Amino acid sequence: MPHDLQLAVSGHPYDALTPDAILDALEEVGFPVSGRLFALNSYENRVYQVGIEDETPVIAKFYRPGRWSEAAIREEHSFTLELEEAGIPVVAPMIMPGGDTLGEHGGFRFAVFPQRGGHAPDTSVTDTLFRLGQWLGQLHNIGAREPFHHRPAFSLMEGIETNNRLLVEGDWIPEDLRPAWDSLIPQLLDLCAARIDDAGPVDTLRLHGDCHAGNILCRDEQMLFVDLDDCRSGPAIQDMWLLLNGEDHERGAQLGELLEGYEMFRDFNRRERHLIEPLRCYRQIAHCTWLAKRWDDPAFPRFFPWFAQPRFWSDQILSLREQMAALQAPAISIPGQY
């Protein structure tokens, strides 16, 4: 936990984030709160719709203590505002009445966002993928202007090894399943390394970082990228592969549609398609580690009770075996290209 944010509570830090604390925080930075408060679905941070007197409600996000430094959060805000200024459709943090995008109250850093509605895009529609590709090309042009200095970069091999070590040393994997798990990880690492070699040198840039359909809102033919909480440096394909679904030939066609729009604004190194399966492997293991690291948060046992059950880990082993087969198969091909 950062030394400048000491939380004097006996339980989990979020125990101190009471409704009164939330309303007081927004009132302190100049919002005339009405007292109406509604918790939104969010596990990593805490997010609330807060009523404002005679105005549209706002969305307040209270960052998980100890996860990001102040500099890293400000870099997220700066990047999002840079995208907004360039005309990229993102939901950026509001400049609060006091002139800042980041507040602090009771040991919690927080930001306030305008309320925006919409639904996730249907990525089975080719026109939707084409338009998403256009926006991603422009977003990445901004992302390539300069690097992040305080936010992490994707490190696939090191990330898989580190996350696996945390799971093993924390005794999260049931003892009777450890032999199967332990035999899989080295094979997955070898296969990921081979696919990374196939990709060859790739450029990295500032990314959305978690660009799946749930982090995109569509309304009245408009698209909005939301939640850049995981923005970081990495290869361009990271902001694309989570939008692909179905069998290999379907995902290849979808990637082709994305790139048709993307390359109207920015060139794309097609060898990056070799990174899709290593990125998927990394995400699967990182998700397990995320749940393990957050298990002391009362919200996690309540909403993810299956994580502590042996069935979850046997399913993960089966899924990793399937992932091993995907890593051994040829990279998805793009119609008309490969």
C-alpha cells in the first residue's frame, strides 16, 4: 500500500467506504450531491452512480487501495483525456470543480465520470467490426505518440511464470491436481515462447489494454470506449483479439474486418496474429491469480464462490490442455492475406 494512503480500518480497506464516505468525498470536491447512491457492478474498484442536485447523476470510481500509484492513475487520466481531445470516443474522467481529475478522501483515491448509457456491440456484425477497427487505428495512433512511464507493459513469459508461482506458493491448486497442473505449465511456456518467436519483433504502444465488448458502449449508432483502468503498453493485437469469437475461420474473418477499418488509419504487423494464443494463455492464468490475490475482499468469495472449489481447478486444467492444442495449431489466417 502506498505510504501516503494509510487506512485505519480493522477489516478490508473497502469496509471504510461507507455511503456517507462516498457522498462526503464528492461533496468535498464540489459536487452538490442529492443523497441518492447506487452501487454498480465492479469488483476490482468500487463504482457508484451518485445523484447530483438538479443535474444528471455522475459515476464515481474509487480505486482499489494499493493497486496503482497516484502517478499511474494520473497517467490513465492523461491518456484518456488525450484520446478525447483527439476525437476518439472515450468516456474520460471529469475535471472536478476544484480543477483536478483525481480526488482523495479517507485514504481512497477517486475519479468522477459522466454517466453514459448503451449496450455492448454485436461483434458478429461486419460493419460493427469495421467501425471498431477504424477507431482502434486512430486510438493506437495517439497511443504511439509517447510511452507510458508509470504503467506496466505486457510481459507474457514473465507474467505467466509470476502468476503461476503465486498460485503454487499460495496453495490454491488442490494437492491431487498439482501433478497435472505442474506438468502443463512448462509445456505451455515452451509453446508460448515458440509462438512469440514466430511473431518476431513487434512494436509496443499505449493501449486500452482490456478492449472487450463489455468495455464498449453502443447507442444511437455511436460507440464509446470505457474503463481504461487496465491501460498499459503492449502490441496492437492486444486491443483486438478479445473482440474475436467462434472457430478459427470465423475469428480470422472477424480480424480481417477489424483490420480493414484499422488500416485506413494505421499499418498493422500481421505477424502479431501469432501472439493471440500466448495472450489468451496469459489472461487465463492471470485471471486465476487475480481471484487469489483478491480473496480477502469479502466481495470475491460472495460473487466467485466456485473459485475455492476443486471443480474450478479441474476445469482450468482441462481449459489449459485445450489452450495447449490451440498453441500447437497454426495461427489464425486472415482471408485474402494468409
